[in-house]
Amino acid sequence: MSAEATNPATPGPVMPSPKLSAPVERGAAPANRRKGLPRIDLRRLGRAALLGPGARDRLPDAIGHVAEAHRAHHPSADLEPLRRAWVLAESSHRGQMRKSGEPYITHPLAVTLILAELGAETTTLTASLLHDTVEDTEVTLDQVGKEFGEEVRYLVDGVTKLEKVDYGAAAEPETFRKMLVATGNDVRVMSIKLADRLHNMRTLGVMRPEKQARIAKVTRDVLIPLAERLGVQALKTELEDLVFAILHPEEYEHTRGLIDDNAARDGDPLAEIAVEVRGVLREAGLQAEVVIRPRHFVSVHRRSRKRGPMRGADFGRILVLVNEDADCYGVLGELHTCLTPVVSEFKDFIAVPKFNLYQSLHTAVARGDGEIAEVLIRTHQMHKVAEAGVIALGNPYAAPADEQAERSVDGERADPTRPGWLSRLLDWQAGAADPDTFWSTLREDLAQDREITVFRADGGSLGLPEGASCVDAAYAQYGDDAHACMGARVNGRLATLSTVLRDGDTVQLLMGQDPASEPSREWLEHAHTPAARIAIQRWLAAHPSPRDTETAEEPPAAPRPTAEGPAVRPGAANAVVDQSGASVRLAGCCTPVPPDDVTGFSVRGGVVTVHRVECAAVETMKSVGRAEVGVSWGDTTECRVTLVAESFGRPHLLADLTEAIALEGVAIVSATVEPPSEQRVRHTYTLQLPDAAHLPGLMRAMRNVAGVYDVSRARHQAAAAQ
């Protein structure tokens, strides 16, 4: 989005590296484009964009491809909103350039083309063309709403980023929170965001490696899981390959070598088995389309790691497309009768669809030479939904022809664009006020990519992530009232709350009647869902035990007297408190340094602990009646701070970081380096600064060390704030 826009005076284009574009060019790339439709030349379209909009009685040439793709899915679509959106977007972005050297308008154009090829309806495409206008130009939301209606205004607002100048480091997590809340009301918001990220990932080669890695990690941790949950496999698979190339270049090159070696072999066992399948279905009189779908890079990589050496048929799948649901089972029966089935590979996702709308029959057939081919059987409509997910639903908010489409199940919308996982996510995020808590919890939640269904004693059901316990079921069913849960019966037998539930279990939660009932701290060890963890942590923070408060306050170091009466901890910044004779200790949970806004609290031993005002422990201390003490920074600005540096692993990195710190005149008190994980290294430094004002410059110097892609202040959660 805005990070891609540059001043027209920016030097000429920097071509993206071939490595990044490889996943979408090579033979194993995901088949997410309509058969026979070539990739659009965005540079040519960019030149067309510079010539200005076309005549009012026709669409401009630059978006003719969008119109063609759109009409392929919606033959009677009204293209006038697209023409007007193009005129506004092109004139608003005119003069802006991407870092690749292309006119900026090529970005919203490419995003819109991606969505058009997946079958998005006109309103989504209109908003897609305009999705960066409010963020990067003088166009306002009110103007968008006036010219295009409230639906388009809502979609554009949903994908517009929050400004860093207003939110600082919280801008990214709060932007995603805003998008998710907007998605809860209109799933098309996330459709536009996913297409936007895909095009940005395709052109990421113009960025520094450190920025590529940072963007790729967010894509991996947040957007790819969201694409999976919304069923948009066409976007998900390409995003996976692009991230794979950036974060795991060596494994990516190895996988490319496997694919190239297979392509060079004589014969194609998968094609030969496909011929057999066509013959079987032709003799049975079943009308079906049989095609080969190559695996994308990440799929090949996963399969090779799971099963060892790859055989020819492992590099793809056979896809059988039919017209009716019943034909799927007819095809299955013929294949299992006439060929050798691998029974363990059979799965019926038609009778029991996945939580992301996916439906198919999965099976596998074997040849005498040991080659095994996976076979996917689905209808043409199922295939459309499997590729495009919620995008394939068209306008999901149009008045339903069948009133049953709006029925509720257990108080939750039956609308497939508001699935249970999204409802639960929106519920728990409301209790995660802190941006860091929301950001880390979101990544943990999205990492849970499998769901189970358990049944309540009253016949209702609960959707939970795989690995969920009775604790999670209690909070999913009762919310904060689950604090009074005493136990459970699972499938009729008494069970502890730590019992892990399995798909299809029946769970009856045993609730206490005492309104003063409280959760146990040990429940946190068994809480798997964010909703349960946040509810328990919130209660514990509001009702700290004496043990919690003592744990939150580390034993103070020996104080050093000052002329004013108060004292400071050796190596700490000079914080002066309004309490004569008190010792001062800077809290380890939030590591305050000048010029942070701070406050203090009296604790045992005549010590005042100093916290940043936004520290979670502040509210806890107030809730237990601790007296607040005024704090100000003294003349001496020497301070001690803990920084975390994240980097790629490379030789001499520790020496280079140490040298960079020393050149800033900063002393290293302690340093720890965690073992490398996936070629990433995490360093933690406790540093003594002669002046807190040097901190921003120090962090910049550390970020400038080759291979370092992030430096941040350490944040430790105090036990009382948990």
C-alpha cells in the first residue's frame, strides 16, 4: 500500500529478483488462473494508465482485462461502477510511482484483476480499485461513499491502514484488528487485503532483504492462515510459495531442483494413470473432466520431508470434475472397483465439509510398479469454492432466495462468511486491549489450523481448535461465567477440566452455584483458546493473591543514596520519587527509561518501584490498594535497558553487533543468544546507556548491522498482570 508509493522523482525501476517471481512462473506453480489466460503485462497497462482515462462510453483499455475476467464469471454485470472507480483511482494516483518504477495505479489494477479472475462481484472490484485512494491520496471516505455507496465506502475503510504517526509501533497490530472487525461484518474486506498482499509479495524483490523477511513473516503468521480459513486456496498457495522463497531460500532451491529433475525424466506416471482414469469413467458412462494439478513448491517440500524420496506421481494430483454431487460417489465407486484403491487415503469432505467451505472426495489408486496417485473428486461448483473460497460466493449479503439461509445455529449466524472461528476471534480480541497481547495472541490463534466439533449435553455443538480441553469448552459455552466450572463429563464419564477433547465428543460441564467461585491459576496450563486464556488472565489480574504481588516485585538491589534522600538502583536512570528516604527500583516488567511517562508504588522494605504508566502492572497495583507515588526523572539520565535483536544467522554477526553497540559508547551488562531456529537468531542485550536520549540512535545502529531485521525493547509480563 502506501509503503510502495514513491515520489515521481524516484530513480528508475529496480527489477525484482527472479527468485521471488519463480513460484508463480514455474511449472509447479498453483493453478490459480483461468486456463488459457496469460499473465497480464502490468508495465504495458501502466503506460496505458499514463495516457489517462478513456472515453465515457467505454471502459479504458487499461482495465479491459479486468472487465473480461469479470464478465467471464458475471456475464450480466454492470461495468459502469468499475469505469467510474477507474477514473477516480487513476486521476488520484497519477504521478505516484511504485518502488519498482511502475505507475502506482498498476497496483490497484493488479489487485482488482486477481479478484476478478477469482469471481469477485462488482462491488468488491470497485472497492479494490479504490482501496489505496484514502490512504495515499487526497480522496476521503465521505467522497467514496457519496460517489459509490456505503458498501464500497465500508470496504475501502476496512482495508485502509492506521497511521503510524497516531499509533506508533501499535499501528500494524491495530490495523489488523480493525480489518478483522470489519471482516466480521463484511468478509469482502479480507478478500481485498489478501489480493493486495499477494501483489505486494509478487513485487517484493525491490525491498531490502530485512524488510522482505519482516513482511514475509507477517504474511506467513497472519495472512496465509486467514486465506486458509476463508478457503481462498488460489491465493494461499501462491503466498506460501513466495514466503517460502524469502524465508527458506536454500530449501526452496532444493525443492526447485526436485521439480526440475522430475520434469527431465522420461515418462510421466501421473499422466499415464490419468489416462487409465479417463478410460474407466468413459466405459462406465460417467461424464467427467480429468486434469492433472501440479503441486506447488511448499506442497512438494512438505511431501518430500514427510515421505522421503519422491516418485513421479508424487509431484501432482489427479482432479476429477463432475456436474452433480451424486456423480462424485459414482466416480469413486468405479475407481475403487476397476483400479487398486489405497483405502487409508480415503476422506469424505462432501458429507463433512472442512470449516473453510472445502468439499471433495479424496482417495488414491496404486499401480503395479508402486506408483500411487492421489485423486480429488468434486463438482465444478465445489472446485470453484475450493479455489476462491468466500470470494466465490459473489455478494454474500444480497437478500437470500431461501429464508433458511438466514437461520441461526446456537445463536451464531449460519452465514458461511461468518464462520465460528471468526466469531470466536472477534469475541476474544475485544478483551485484548493491549496491542502486543492482541498481536501475539492472534498469531497463536491462527496457528491452530484444525478444528473439532464437540456436542453439548443439550444437543448443541461447539467448534474448538484441535487440542482444546474442557477448560476451553467451558469458556466457549459460558464466557466469564465459566469461572464457576467445577468439572466435566466427557462421553458420560467424569473427567478433569484438563482433559483434551476429540472430534465428536459429548461434553457436559458441571457448574458451581457459588457466585464467588473463581478460576484456578493452573487452568492456564490447559487453556488452549485465546478466549479462555484472556478471561482467566483478566480475572487473575483483577484478583491478585499475595503470592502474585510478591512475584511481581523482584527483590531490590542495594540502593545507592543520593543527595535528595531517595536512592537509585546501581546502573538505573535517576528517578526521583515523592517519598523521602525511599529506595527506588525500576520495574523489570516494563523497563522504564527517560523520557517515558512513569509512576511509582510503595512496596515492602521502603522501596518504590517505578513503572511505565501503560504497564499492565499499574492497574493491578491500584486494584490491590497500593498507594501511587509521584515520580520524575532527575538530572542524571544514565539508564539500563534490555533490547532484543532478531537477525539472520551468519558468521561474525555477534562480533559486528557488539562492535556497533560499543561504537555508540554503550556498555554491555549481559548478553544471551538463543540457539538458531530456521536460520534465525534472537539476541538479548542488557545495556548501560550514559544518556537515555541515545537509545533511538543505538537501536538504529543495531538495525543497520547486516542481517539484523528487527530491534525492540524487551517486554516482560509481570506475574500479577497475567
